Amino acid sequence: MVLDKSVQKTLIIVGGVLVVVLLGIWCINNFVYAKTITSYGTATIEVLPDFVSVYFSVDTKGATADEASDKNSEIIDKMKTALLAAGISEDEIKTQGFSVYPNYAYPNSGQRITGYSASHSLKVEIPVDEKDKIGSVIDAGVGAGAGVSYINYELNEENQNKYKTEAIKKATEDARLKAEALAEGAESKLGSLVSISTSDFGYVPWLAASEDSVKGSSGAEIATSINPIEQEVTASVTAVFRIR
């Protein structure tokens, strides 16, 4: 029996539709409705900082922008000379920012420029094993006319990356261990990994002293309170696994 061509086409179409439907059901059963568990892993690493960084600010005013800027430069130059004399190298003195801006008064609902301000921020990185220089660094900056903004414990870029990798790996191991325990408790077996992401990596420079806490103190007095100790670097990950 030879089927009409139109009937053949209809059967082919119907067959194709059935294949697509069955494939869709398979995908839904295996992906959309697949049994999964979600596990959260965390890790904490104790590390010693590489630097004690002293942050300075230099603020000056002048009738013109050039005058404010020149006054600022005089303080910065004096400060750098004193720092170099204290045994600090050029590459340990880092400019963080510089700006010159007008100051305004608002008489009779108007606006006029009353002068200009220049602001320069910089930091001095002192290796932890040279922390005995902290006092002389602070005195050099303050003696030149700068103010201490704050003091941080910090990691260098190489160690930031090293500890970040280590913490994330440990957090991932923690997530898998928890997932295995969850699967066992549910009388299932842990299957393949569906997805994993890091939701947090916890490193920010650690505050050693604030502006208020150092105000009115000498460099020697401040230095005695700066005692680098191990700090925490943390990481957390979220992992989704199939269970069977």
C-alpha cells in the first residue's frame, strides 16, 4: 500500500513533533526537575601583613589656584626630603591623589570665589620588618606640615592574589564536604557539579590607627601602639550539585 504524499508529509511532521516533545520531556526531567542540593563553603586564613602604610594629607589655601598649589608643593617637597633622610626610599612614597578647587561664599543669594584650596594625599609603605621607622615617618610628615589621616596594615599585590586563591580553594573544599554530608543524610549520592560561584572574598586593608586616635601624639607614641599581628582573609563560595 502506497501512502499518499500528503499523508507521508503529515506523518513525518507528526514524528518530528513527537521527537521534539520527548526530547523536551527528557531535558525537563534531567535538568529542570533534577534533584540538586546547594552548599555554602567558607574559609579563613590567618596572615601577617606585608606593610604598615601611613596615609598623610596636605591641605593648603591661597588667593589663587597657583598660590594654593605652590604652598602644597612646598610642604610635599619638605616632607619627602625628611622621609628620605629617615631611610624611606622613593618607591615607598606613593601619591594617592591631588586636587585644586575654588572655595565659595554665597552673599545675598549669589556666589563668589573667596580663594582656592589644594589637597594632596599620599602614603608611605613601611615593610613590617622595618616597623621601627614608623615614628620617624610620622614625625617627618607632621613636621613638614602634613596631617596623618590613618594607618593601615596591608598586603602586597602578590600576596593578595596568593591568599585569595588559597582561601577560595579552601572554601570550595568546604562546600563539597558539606554537600557530601547533605547527600549522605538524604540517603543519596553526590553527583556532578552544576554550578559554583564565589560570593565574597574578604580582604581590605586593616585599620591600625585612625586620625582621631593619633591626633596630638608624637611619632614615637604612635609607633608603640602599632604591633602587626596575624589578620584574617576570608572567602565564601556557593556550589550546586546533583544528587542521585
